[in-house]
Amino acid sequence: MRRAKLILLASASLLLACSNRKALDKEALMDPAACQGCHPDAYREWSGSMHAYASDDPVFIALNAFAQRETNGEIGDLCVGCHAPMALHVGATTDGLNIEDVPRRLRGVTCYYCHQIDRIEDDHNAAFHLADDDMFRGGIGDPVDTEAHRSGTLAFHDGRRGESSALCGSCHDVRTPSGLQLENTFAEWRESVFAQGPSPVSCAGCHMPGRSGPVAEVPGAPVRRLHDHSMPGVDVALSPWPEAPEQLQAIQRDLRRAITATLCVQPGTLGPEVVVVLDNVLAGHAFPSGVTHARRAWVELVAFDGEAPILISGVVEDDEPIVELEDENLWLMRSRIFDEDGTEVHFSWRAKTMETTLLPAAVTSDPTDPRFSHSVERSYPLSILPSKVRMRVQMRPIGLEMFDEIIESGDLDPAVLDSVPTHILAGTEIEWTDADGLGCVN
Ligand code: HEC
Ligand code: HEC
Ligand code: HEC
Ligand code: HEC
Ligand code: HEC
């Protein structure tokens, strides 16, 4: 029912611009490099994004190869369906094993793929229909004519419209062959306050901020809202890649604002304690979201008596897996996945069930609703009141222990590990000292 409505909305708002034959041939339409001359900003931003990198990522290549072997090929085109959808679409690959030989223009999530979507058939696993014509769909509304391609407007490509979240959502919700709902960013967004009301905040509304400028570098092009295509999240390129320093900076900028922290020191009912409260204020979904079985976000906290630490939690070296820390107080935000025997596993295709410890998104803006407060708190017991406490939240795109098996199997070069960053969420760096008095600081 909902699906039928999506399709209807799509065709109702499609305006055909101009039907003359256009200059770019099929191969050029599919080649991001052919857009660079007229859309230099979109091209530059996209070229550094994880969308462009999605099938160059050495971890992706290694995991896909490992999965194909372990499932005797049953995993099929699942992974490339989202990570190299154009290569699959034109038949340049069936299983991604030859991805390094596929022409560059077909790798990753490309301009053509997103801008040719004219129908969305389901809400997960990249169930898209492509028009495969010479028209690029966007959100402009009154595009000027160009000799390069036709232009058309579709709600799916207009970040001001809630429907546009479905364009991101069908890739950002992943269901495994066993039916496990592994990645749930779209489902989380749909339940959140951001999806509600007359003017919802779409994925693009947050992830593609606008600025003024011409959409195309051609004479007479009007000044419009130009939307950022770099889409920084958490993940970074692990091999040399364009725009890498800019991506890292943007990730840290966005992570700084994503969640807030409050640090309290109090006598407690069972003895002195430190209480940490984390609030997912800005993510339109859980935090972390998406590949949460790989993500590791955790609280680092140290309490001192004078110079002597009396409680240490979540402190690891840069090359040390956080899950291997022996730390009964550790606050780790992630998902754990289990096979049919209930044994914890690393890889999604082995998983049947999942448990999560994520920070939920806001679901209502009504302060009288009991669900209004969605912050999460943890207590750290102490033997004596401290004189100083320091905390911060840290995050890794992928847990270092996830690499063990794919390194052992020879699929992944261990040197890749050195490039996995540990992000510090600067907005959660807090220090309490006894000068603040018992109570909370943030
Ligand atoms: C010769 C210049 C030129 C080239 C090359 C070009 N475009 Fe465009 N494109 C334009 C112009 C002009 C517009 C309309 C701009 C406006 O109205 O402000 C446009 C608009 C668009 C839109 C918005 C459509 C809408 O109605 O919202 C998309 C999406 C787009 N182009 C994608 C691409 C892609 C992808 C490529 C590369 C395969 C490409 N363009 C190559 C000139 C070009
Ligand atoms: C992951 C999907 C995706 C990919 C990949 C993508 N775009 Fe877009 N693009 C969008 C969405 C969504 C919008 C509309 C944003 C909005 O309205 O908030 C957009 C908008 C545009 C526009 C209209 C102007 C604007 O900024 O709103 C142009 C032109 C464009 N994209 C060109 C490109 C080019 C060129 C590439 C490749 C180099 C590309 N896009 C890759 C999703 C994508
Ligand atoms: C064809 C599938 C597809 C579509 C459509 C798509 N994405 Fe993605 N997206 C991916 C894949 C695959 C990755 C991960 C690439 C990687 O890290 O190797 C990704 C990565 C991202 C990231 C970075 C995640 C991180 O942890 O660093 C963000 C943010 C993002 N996408 C937002 C969006 C938004 C917003 C839209 C809609 C405008 C969208 N995506 C549409 C497949 C897609
Ligand atoms: C209200 C703003 C907002 C909306 C709406 C929103 N996001 Fe996010 N998103 C964020 C923030 C803030 C973060 C955390 C900072 C970061 O990772 O860049 C984030 C993180 C992410 C990430 C990184 C995953 C991780 O580990 O946290 C992905 C992927 C993503 N968003 C995709 C989406 C998609 C797809 C949608 C729509 C279904 C969406 N977002 C809607 C704000 C938003
Ligand atoms: C329905 C689309 C979809 C399918 C199917 C899919 N992925 Fe992804 N994958 C994504 C998206 C979206 C992201 C980024 C999400 C985020 O950052 O939260 C991602 C991220 C990743 C990452 C980056 C993890 C990190 O944190 O650095 C790897 C590696 C990966 N996927 C491998 C695979 C493999 C291997 C398969 C097949 C077994 C697969 N994916 C199937 C959409 C998909």
C-alpha cells in the first residue's frame, strides 16, 4: 500500500523538461568524469565521498571475497547491489569478484545511479528502478535547458520532501539472506520525530546542506541552492583517495554536534558514583546507525584522587580493539550479532539474531509525552569521591578485531589497519573538578 503511494507520488511530480536529443551518449551519461566540467562542485564532493569509494574500499573487497567463498557463491550480487550498483546494473559484474577490473565509471554509487532512479520498489536492499534514459532527475523544479542531458524534477531527489529519504533508505536498510534486519537507518528515521509533521527533515535535509551558487558552470545559469555531495559520516578511505583530509575534517565537525554529554559526580545511594548521560540530539536515527555490528563508539572515563586514577574505563591504545578490554564498566555503543547457535560472529552473512546498545533518536517533540526524554545514562561506582573526572566519547568506523579473520585468510593486507581512525567526539570532552562541587557539568 505504502509502496503504491510512493510510486504514484513519483510519477505525479515528474515534469519532462525538453525532449530534444542530447549531446552525452550512454557511456558519457554513466561517467561521473563527464559531469565535472559543468558540475565541478558536485563532482569534487562526490569523488571524495564514501559513495564513490564504496567498491574501492579494501575491507569491502576482502569481505565480499571471503563471503563468496564461505557461502559457495550464495551471497551472489547482494554486496555489489549497493556498493557497485552500476557495475551490476550493466552486467560488468555479477558477484564483485572482478571489481578491480571493472571500468572506473561503473564503480561505487555514481551520479547516474542516483539521478536515474524513477521508482522505488521496496524499502531495503537497493530495490530501485532506473529509467535508463538521457534525463537526470533532481530537485530544481525549473531547470534551464542544456545540450548535455534532459533534466526533470522528482520528489525523490528533492531534499525538502520527506519522500526523498526513500532514495537513501532503500540502500541504507540492509536485510541479510536469513532475514535479519542488519542496518536500520531508514527504519529508525521513519520512527523518529524528523519524519513526522507537515515538513519532515529528510536524510538529504541533514546530510546535503545547501549553499547559494550556480548548479551548472554554464553561461546564464541562475544562482540556486547547491547541495553538498560529500556526505561525511564516520567511515574514511583506507587507501589513497581524493578529498581525504576534507572528509576527515567534515566527519569530526559533524560528530562534534551529534551527541551531547553530561557528567555528574554524586554521593549516590550505594556510595559515591559518577553518572554519565548521553543524548543523541542531532542524528535523525540511532547513534551509531547503519553498520552498527562493525561500528564501535564508547565512553572513555578516568576519575582521579589527586594525581592517582581511582577508576579507568574505556582507555585503549590506538591499535587495541575496544572489545578486548577487560573492563566491567565499559559503555560500548554497537550491535552484536549471533549465529543460529547463539555464538557471537563478526560477519553479517553468518548472523541470525542481533542485540543493540545504541542511543535512540528523538521520537516526539511534545515535552509532555513520556517518550520525550530519550537520553541514556550509566553509573560508574567509586570507592571514594574523586577530586577530578575526565570523559569523552570515541568512535571507530570498524572494530579492529573484525579484521582478524580476513587478514588470516589472506584477503586483506594488515597494513590497512593502520589507517582506521579513532574519532574523538569533541562535543563530549568534559572535565569535572571538586571546584565544580557535587553535581553535574556539561
Ligand atoms: C554541458 C554542461 C552539462 C554537463 C556536461 C552536465 N550537466 Fe547536468 N545540468 C546542466 C545544466 C545547465 C543544468 C540545469 C541547471 C539549472 O537549471 O540551474 C543541469 C542540471 C542537472 C541536474 C538537476 C536536474 C533537475 O532538474 O533538478 C542533475 C541531477 C544533473 N544535471 C546531473 C548531471 C550529471 C550526472 C552529469 C554527468 C553525467 C551532468 N549533469 C552533466 C549542464 C550540464
Ligand atoms: C547518493 C545519491 C547521489 C549521488 C551519488 C549523486 N547525487 Fe546529485 N543529488 C542527490 C540528491 C538527493 C540531490 C538533491 C538534494 C536536495 O535537494 O537537497 C542531488 C542534487 C544534484 C544536483 C542539483 C543541484 C543541487 O545541488 O541540488 C545536481 C546538478 C547533481 N546532484 C549532480 C550530481 C553529480 C554530477 C553527481 C556525481 C558526480 C551526483 N549528483 C551524485 C543525490 C545524489
Ligand atoms: C545505491 C545505494 C545507496 C544510495 C542510493 C545511497 N547510499 Fe549512502 N552509502 C551507500 C554505501 C554502500 C555506503 C558505504 C560505503 C563505504 O563506506 O564503503 C554509503 C555511505 C553513506 C554515508 C557515509 C557513511 C559513513 O559511515 O561514513 C552517508 C552519510 C550516506 N551514505 C548518506 C546517504 C544519503 C543521505 C543518501 C540519499 C541522498 C544515500 N546515502 C543514498 C549506499 C547508498
Ligand atoms: C536531523 C538530522 C539527520 C537526519 C534527518 C538524518 N541524519 Fe544521518 N546523521 C546525522 C548525524 C548528526 C550523524 C552523526 C554524525 C556523522 O556521523 O556524521 C549521522 C550519521 C549518519 C550515518 C553514519 C552512520 C553512523 O555510524 O552513525 C549515516 C550512514 C547516515 N547518517 C545516513 C542517514 C540516512 C540514510 C538518513 C535518512 C534515512 C539520515 N541519515 C537522516 C544527522 C541526520
Ligand atoms: C542494502 C545495501 C547494502 C548491502 C546489500 C550491503 N551493504 Fe555494505 N554498506 C551499506 C551502507 C549503506 C554502508 C554504510 C552504512 C554506514 O556507514 O552506517 C555500508 C558499509 C559497508 C562497509 C564499511 C564498514 C565500515 O564501517 O567501514 C563494508 C566493509 C561493507 N559495507 C561491506 C559489505 C559486504 C561485504 C556486503 C555483502 C555481504 C555488504 N556490505 C552488503 C549498504 C549495503
